[in-house]
Amino acid sequence: MTTHRLPDFNDVTAAAARLAGHAVRTPLLSSPALDELTGARILVKAEPLQRTGSFKFRGAWNALSQLSEAQRARGVVAFSSGNHAQGVAEAARLLGVHAIIVMPSDAPAIKQRGVIARGAELRLYDRETESREAIAREISETTGAALIPSFDHPHIIAGQGTAGLELFEDMAARGLRADTLVCCLGGGGLIGGINLAAAALSPQTEVWGAEPEGFDDHARSLVSGRRERNARQSGSLCDALLSESPGALTFAINQTRLAGVAVISDADALHAMRAAFEHLKLVLEPGGAAALAAVLSGRVEVKGRTVVVIASGGNVDPAVFARALA
């Protein structure tokens, strides 16, 4: 098994240079209604406006663009519930690389269609009875395709960290400082990269994670001091956040930087989706709304503070979105 070094802020700035001209610099949105609801100044980093509808393109491009020509010719394989899958598929399409995506059969149809539309080959598996890692490893060993992990790799973490680099730069340009930042937690790659940016550019900012009930592996890991595992692999609307456990690299970064982790319910996520649509005109998927849900539910105390919320993705099936609006 390859042991990777921990990425640092220099890796994040290098990733930003690679992403220039390829990724969208997503805006920070605000709403007087959200400020009034929370008693805080809320700014929302709108990653649903990123290529493929989530932050995942950032890490995928940073990883694939560093592959050798020989490796690109052999292709890539990735496993994902959908957003990393689409990010890898899009990066591979742009680079002319064949991609095989291992995705759970219960992944939202919109995410499966997104992978296929970008020309990638889709391999479905049963989330409860099969191991996506084992399937991807077998494909990699058989075909020579490079395995592109969804979060626990320095290139992925650094790429996701460019979202943090952007938001802290944009905050500084407005003369603002973030007292609190709240971000979703799945495997920890996004918040890990953001923590690298926060440590360098805004060390006073308190960083909180948000994860779904029944999948609170980061919350339990912070208490125990070791990486805890989730007993289940499915059973939450927040499909994008259902990782088995924190990554080795991501937990090494996040353990020392996280102020805490808020655990949110499906109902909290649906409420936040509706609030984002009504007040920001922004479409979020349940997992993408987790951070906003943590704030609106009061699970992270924000009153009187300047708060950045990461809205991480918007690839939601219409039926789930209709449920949120209803």
C-alpha cells in the first residue's frame, strides 16, 4: 500500500494554478433573510455552481492533470456515490482519458446520468454487500488504470482546498474576517483542504464539520482520538456524505484543526435545502446542505458572528428536491 505525505498550503496554491481557466471561481452569496434567521452574518460558498455541480471537480482535475502521458493512456478508475464520479468523468473527458466509475446502484439517477453523459464507463455495485474499494482495486490491477480516490490523497485534498483559498481571498477583498466556517464531512477531503487554507490565511477562524445522523464517524473519532467506522453504508438522504470512516490523511489534518462536528438529521437537511432555494435561489442536494443545516438548526452557535457556510453540491434528484420544497 502506498503511503502518501500530508499535503500543505503550498500544494493548495499549486492546485489553484493548475485549476486556473478550468474550474469556476464560485461566489460567496449572502441573504438578509439568512442573517435575520441566525442573528449572524452568513456568507455561502456556492459550489453547486462549480463544474459538474459540486466541489469535486477541483480535486479530480488536480489529480488527473498530474498523471503522466503513459498513465493517461491506461485510463483511470474511481469509486464514488456520484459527485467525485462526475468530477473524475469531467476531468477525464477534458483530458481525453478513459474513465471507469464504480458507483452504488442506489446513487441518485441524476448523478448516474451525469457520469454517462461525460463519456465514462459506469460499474454499479450493491452498497450493503460489496466493497467499492475492492472492485476499483481489481479494475486497476487488471487494466493498469490509475486509481483516483475520492478523498484520501494529497492531490485530491489540495484540489478541494482551492475552495478555501478562494473564499479567504474573497473575504479579505471585502475587508471581512470569518469567525466561523462550517463545512460538510464525508471522507474529510474538502474540509481537510479548507483547513490547510484556513491555517495559512485565517488561523483565527473556527472550523466546524457537519455530518448526518447515523454516520457521525468524525464526531466519534474526535472524541476517541482514532478513526471510527460507521456501522451502516446506507440509510440517509445525505448520500454524498456516507463514507465508511475518516481518511488517514484527512483525519491527520482535521483532528488538530476542527473545533467540533455538528450532527444533522435528514429533516434538517431538507429544511436547509428549502432555505437555500428561497433565500439564495440556490439548488442544494441533502449532503450539500449539511453545513447550512448545522447553522440553521442551531447545532453550531453562530449568533453575532461572521460565518462562512460551504454549500458543497447541488446534484439532487427532482423527487428529493420536491420533498424539500414541500
